[in-house]
Amino acid sequence: MNAELKREISKRRTFAIISHPDAGKTTLTEKFLLFGGAIQTAGAVKSNKIRKTATSDFMEIEKQRGISVATSVMGFEYAGKRINILDTPGHKDFAEDTYRTLTAVDSVILVVDCVKGVEEQTEKLMSVCRMRHTPVIIFINKMDREGKAPIELLDELEEKLQINTRPLSWPISQGQTFKGVYNLYTSALNLFEANSSRISETLVKIQSPQDPELEKWIPESFCKKLREDIALIEGVYEPFNEELYRDGLLAPVFFGSAINNFGVKELLETFLSIAPCPYERDARERTVFASEEAMSGFVFKIHANLDPNHRDRTAFFKICSGRFERNKFYYHTRLKKKIRFSSPTHFMANEKSIIDDAWPGDVIGLYDNGSLKIGDTLTEGEELQFRGIPSFSPEIFKLLENHDPMKTKQLDKGIRQLTEEGVAQLFVQHGNRKIVGTVGELQFDVIKFRLEHEYGALCAFTPLRYKKALWVTSDNKESLGEFLRRKSNLIVFDREDHPVFLAESEWMLKTAQEDYPDIEFHTTSEFK
Ligand code: G4P
């Protein structure tokens, strides 16, 4: 293998920090950037976060999303590694965006609030990770608050997230008396001064829990408890198995307080030593290895600029193999044509800059004038289509009604382009009824506004009763044909013309599954 390619791959760690809103994702991201020297003071990332006060005002949110495009990917160097953090919108209504971003990472850090434990969005995000066997590290945050006990939290994680866990750090007390964490991975202790705005100096380094030095720094009763806890953990848990973690079967758990910088360094450094560098990825035709010399990659996100004076779109492209070069012609496998990019951008912390080349694991921004769609693959000529960028079942469904018959063409074009950008999903029913499915209500406001302002089309949405979309397949063609005929009022077609069953309730789905045992119902658009 090309030595330069090998070196660049082994340097890279591409991951996402995910959480239920408010668990501390932004704070943790910021601390990582501070450690990496990518930012000097706290607050730089925060200002890009969608503010709570703006959650019902979508134009305000879009404005803020516009600002955050530069920080959608945060790259920085730390301890000789190139770290790419892919930002995911915390807002629930943009969950589909988050799910798609997860298709572009090699691992994730999942943040859980120790007071609230596993929340609704945590479970959903974890189920997406499980689907792809993504390696997950869990960070239990806010240990400076009186939350649930660590052991109780570990049980809850295993039960609700359906994954085996293994603590790799352990908290010294909790709540007001929280002192820091003992690193079980390196058997060492760093005590930090609580500090919310900068990285403070290490106060003490202790090499083992037996070290009498410990008593000098923390009350005796805490030392005793820590020693007991460590003995218990080492007795109960198997030694940490890196392979199981990388196969997505075991989640190492860290405790800490992001705001006070407790446990963050332990997390970051252990993450760097155990998290995978870019690895192989399945395409429809074959498995593609990061180490292959020929460049390949895919688009997982498109960001449109809502400013009417700058109607450009940025496609987020993840490089899967080889070296990407500026101005080189690449093969667009869906359109079967060659295209080149004169100003691909890299994202470094909160800056965007034009780059000449990029490597597997990197995410670059490609200027797009409408030829790129989510899921598109670029290669050096090979016919490849990367898998694993599915559509997920929406949760809200509405009928799209045209309010200006003179603008039918504009409406059709607009809704097609917006759904290609991933704003929502479009399903078409017989008689050309168009049903729009989203994860959040906000998306309907976005669509309505953009159709009117960008395409000059007026529309309205009528709520429908459906709760879930299920892609249907069967080995038995006759059964499938009969199912589609009998249920025709509940059957729609997605943009690839695949049949989708709309269920009004879990009960209705269960009945259909019982009545038609030959039919397979899939919750995402991608299935073997
Ligand atoms: P998110 O991106 O996951 O939505 O969470 P974010 O980091 O914004 O954190 C949510 C709230 O939790 C913030 O408070 C933040 O300061 C607080 N927080 C983060 N880490 C810790 C921690 O370790 N301990 C404690 N006690 N709080 C923590 P906020 O009041 O909502 O925002 P702000 O006004 O402080 O910015």
C-alpha cells in the first residue's frame, strides 16, 4: 500500500458526538476542541447551537443552521492524530439529518445525563448505531449533579440500549463532592481544578488506587470507597475487549463532568487509542477498503443556503478510499458522467478553507449546483454505489396540496429537489397524490417557505393519520402483488419507486404482518 495513504488513514478518527438534547454534547465537543487547541475559549461552538428560544421559529433556526454549516465538521489535530468530529443537530425535528450523519462516521461518543439517564432520543440514536454495528463509547455527564448511582446507570444502559457495557473510568463521589475520575484503562488518576472556560493544569497524577498519595488529595472515606469500587468492577467485569468494542458489541463507559472538565481528557485519550481509523465500507457491488488507491466516497448531507442572494448548496462528501484531489475528474456513478471540483473545502474548527487533497475519513464540502443527491457515489471510474445511507421511516405524514394550479411544474420540481436534499421524504400514491413524511413538524414550515420563496409555488398540507412507513418486499412475487392490490389505499411509492406500506398504528402493522406472513416489512429503505 502507498505509504502516504497508509499513514494518513492511521492518523484519522472520524466520529460524531450524539445525545438527547441538553445532555452536554455541545459542551463536550467544545472541551475536545479546547484540548486540540482548535479554539481558545469556551463559547465558540455554543454560539452555533440552535438556541432554545428559537425552537419554534424555523427561520431563526435556519439562520442559525446557516451559521453552523462551517462547524458541521470540526477537524483538528491532537497527539499526532487528525480528528474529525461530525456535528449533528440536537433539535429533534432534524433527527433524520443526524441519522444520515451517523452513516458517515467510523465511531460515536454517546453522551448521557446522569440525572436523566437514558432518554428517548438516546434510544433512537443507539438503535441507528446498532443497525450499522458502529463502535460506541458512552460518556456519562454531569456527575457534579446529584444523579443516579453509577451502577444503576450501567444497568439502565445495558437494559435500554441493548448493549454490553464496561466502565473504563470511575467517578470519585458524585454531586457536590464529585472530585474527578479514576482511569481504569490506564490505572491512573488525574485531579483537575474545576474550570468551565479553559483547560486547567493537572494537579495530581496517581499511578494506582493503592498509592498513599491519594489520601493527600481526597478525603479518606472517598479513597476507601474508590478502592472498594475498583476492586468490585475488576471482579465483576471481564477485562476490556477492544475487538468487541470495534464490532459494536461492547460499549466502554466513561464518567465525568464536561463543563468542569472532569473525565474529558481520560475520554479523549482513551478514545484516540481504541477508536477505529477509517475502515472498509460496503458498496452494492463489493466491499471497498480505505487503503485502496482509487478514490471513492459518497454524499451524506446537502446544505442549501437560504439566502436568496446566494442560492448555492454544499454537499458533504465522505471519502472512503484513496486520495481526493482538487480539480481532478471523478465519476458520478448515478449520472454516469465525469465532474470535477475546483474549490473543495475542508472544515477546521470554525473555519472553512479550500484544500488540494483529502484522505479516507475526511469529510469535505463540495460546491453543488444541483447534480449531487444524498447517497451519490463518486469514484475514479468504477461502477459503485455505497450502501448504508437509507431513508428512515418518518413519523409525521401530510398530504401535499397545490394551491396555485398555474405553478404545478414549479411545485413538482421544488418538492423533488427539497426531498433530494433530505429535508423530507416524498411518497407518491396512485392518482399522483403526494404525501410528505418528516420526523418533525418544523420541516413542513421549511418546505412551505422554501417552495414559495425559491420556486414560486404555493402549497398547503393536510395532516394524515399514518404513524409509520414500512418498505415491503417478498420472495413470493404473487403474495406481494396480492398484498399491494388489497392494501392499495395504504400503499405509496418512494423516490426509487419501491412500494411502501403506511400503517396507522402498531396494531395495524401487526395485523398486516400476521395476515401476510410472506411479506417482509422494513423500517428503512435499505435491505439486503
Ligand atoms: P446539548 O448540546 O447536548 O444540547 O447540551 P449542552 O452542551 O448545550 O448542555 C446543556 C446544558 O447542560 C447547558 O446548560 C450546559 O452548561 C450544561 N452542562 C453541560 N455539561 C455539564 C456538566 O458536566 N455539569 C452540569 N451541571 N451541567 C452541564 P444551560 O444552562 O442549558 O446552557 P448554558 O446557559 O450553560 O449555556
